[in-house]
Amino acid sequence: MVNKDFLIKKPEELQTISSWLEEMLEHKTIVLLEGPLGVGKTALVKKIAAEQGFSENKVKSPTFSLINNYKTEKFNLSHIDLYRLDTHDQFLLEEIKELLELPNSIILIEWPEKMDLSILYLQAIQVINIKLSFQSKSFRKVSICVKNTANRKTV
């Protein structure tokens, strides 16, 4: 398990975090993004996609579509926003499971607390939990915990 904290003042500093995450990302990774509205979850997803060579300007919040997919040279990124969910959605969960099975899949989920995702962790190679929080008017804290799952292949 790897834990890392960042303190950022400007959205541009999210690039430091996405660069650090680049070293951690691998196929069948689930990235859980938690934090209040406006803290920078989607902004971080944009930086992660840009780190993979996808145009940051083309990354849009999937608040209404629920899922946006972005193909990069290295990964199939699926950006999921569960904010509008009121109850567990089994059909959506099945769709996420299918996305996780795609070659080179990375699943980025905003508002993961809105749904029971525990079944996905059994499929994943690793789960990265990212908690973003306001520390003051000027600063945000980004806490990252990288957990390898039982499905991790050992060499």
C-alpha cells in the first residue's frame, strides 16, 4: 500500500499529482475520487487524461451521461460520475464491470460513495482512493492511497 498527500494552491498544480499517478496506473485500475462539489475531481481527471496524451479540453464531466470514455495510446479511460444517483444501480454496475474487462482499462469514478462498488474491487488489479478536500480558501489537500488487490499478478 502506498499513501501520499499533496497540498495545492492552484488547479495547475494538479499536474504534479497526475504525473505522480502516471507511475502507478496499470491495466484494471479503479480510481475513486471523493470530495465535495467544486474541489477539483473532474479537473484532476482532465490532468490524468492529458498525462496519457488525451486532449484535456475534450474531457467533460459525465454528470448527465454518467460515463465518458477516452481512448489513449496506453489506456482505455472510463470517467464515471455517480453524483446524480439516488440508489444503487445494478445495470450501471454491470456496465462498469464490462468496462473494467476492456484491454488496458482504467476506471475513474467520481462520487463512489453513491453506490456499492465492492464487487469491482474483486476484478481490479489495484484501487486508488483519492480524497480531495478544502483546507482553506486558498489550499486543497489531495490524499492518495494505492491498494493492490488479491488479483494482482506476482512476478
